[in-house]
Amino acid sequence: MALEYRQKPSLSKLTTLELGGTAEVEIVIRQENDLDELAEFILSEKLRPMVIGWGSNLLCSDGHHDLALISVESPSAPDRVEQQGDTLVFRAGAGMRLPGVLGWAQKAGLTGMENLAGIPGSVGGAIAMNAGSYGAEIKDMVRRVRLWTPSQGLFWKDVNECGWGYRHFDPKIGFPKCIVWEVEMALKESTPKAVRKNMQDVYDRKKVTQPVTAKSAGCIFKNPEGESAGKLLDQAGFRGRGLGKVAFSEMHANFLVNLGGGVSADALELIKQARQSVKENFGINLETEVIFI
């Protein structure tokens, strides 16, 4: 099966915030053999390659971008690798939805990922951002990560060979960019009922404090050490503050939401105002968590 090329894709349709202009092309990869053709494309074209994932942590500007978006489509369920006592080792493709993996783990009675309930996006994106919630990070479940670069092809890296931090992943391969192809993870055995309860408790907790069903890119700013970005924004008066058709959420001041028909220019201006206000009021420079395109 050859690569699929989708011309002039809309970034607003490929991101959860539903903002942004267009890219030059979207390239869809479905199997390992497609990667050889992708390498030829990247080396021959002058477009900027970017893995799009499920677009849950992106704020794309308006207008046209010289981007070659790379989308990985993976099987819908993980593969079991081996049983090690009360632990199951399994592999999940980078293109799988993270909520889908959590659903699979729940049905299999596997515990350890429940705190990630309510986080959208793909497995690959979760690795790239070291997604986390309520004290848990995806690196805590990872055994190995399978990566790809045009020059090296596919290869595995053990979790301890990579660099991990707060919303940060460094494959330590000497290249600025790579593709996460699949991930090997391990979870402890429990029961489907117990895992379901844990996941529901986490989701219910988030539902009353975060706009989990809104058009959002998740948290806009990282939490400064010892501080809460949401609390700082709230104290600076940005809870519910809007510009045009975008606004900081009434539920959580660190979530920017598209109220419908928003434009990126307004979102960027609102973020700029928020950073300036927090700096002026508290002397703290907020670092963005969302990726800007």
C-alpha cells in the first residue's frame, strides 16, 4: 500500500481547537513499507515535515503553511507481547487514540493508566509530550519506544535511554525530529470492574473542573515550579475572558476554548495578554505547553 497524499488539508479540521489555516499536504502512513517512500519525499521536498497526531495540543496560525503533515494510522487495538507474572507487556501503534488504549486496558483488567483518562490525542503524541495527569505520566508505563528517522529507519530505544521531563520527551538520537512508530508498555493485572471505577473517578473529577468536551487544545501553559498556571491566570482575571470567538474557560483558566468560528489571531493575542498580565502581577514568565504552528 502506497502513501496517501491529501492536498491542502485544513488545520482547523485536524486539531481539537479547530483553528488554523491550511498546510501544503498531509501524508498518511499505514504500514512500515510506507516509510521508505516517506524518506524519499522528505529528502526531496523543501516542505517542513511535522507529525500531526490527533492535533490535541496544537494552536495553528491562520493562512497557508509550507508544511508536510505526517499522519500515522495504526491498528485499533494493542498487541499482547508477553505475560511477566502479574504484568502484561503490550505494544500500541503511535496512531492509536490514547482513550482507545485506556478502553482496551480497562476491558483487559489492566491497571496503571487510569489517571490519563480524559486526555485526548494519539499514543505517539502522548509520548512526544510525556502526557500526564494527577501525578502519573505516560513514561511510567513505557518499556521501549520504536522510532523512525529518514536516515536510520526504524529502531527501538529503551525508556531509560531517552530523556523525560514535564511535558517533554527527548529521544537522544542526535536528530531534531523523528517519528514515534510504536510503544511497548507494561501494566499490572487487576479487574475490569476496578479499573473502570478508577477511570470513572478520574474522569468525573476532571469533568467538574475542566472543559473536557469543549473545542480546546488542553492546557495552554505549563505549571511553573511550585505554582498553578490556572490559579495565576484566574487571579490575573483571565477566567472566562474572551476575544472574538475564543476565550479562557469559565471552568479552568488555563484552558483556551473555541466558542465556534474563532480565529487564531484572536487566540494568539489573548495568550499574549495573559502572559503579560501574569508577568506584571506576579513576576512569573509562563511557558506555553501547547505547540504553536
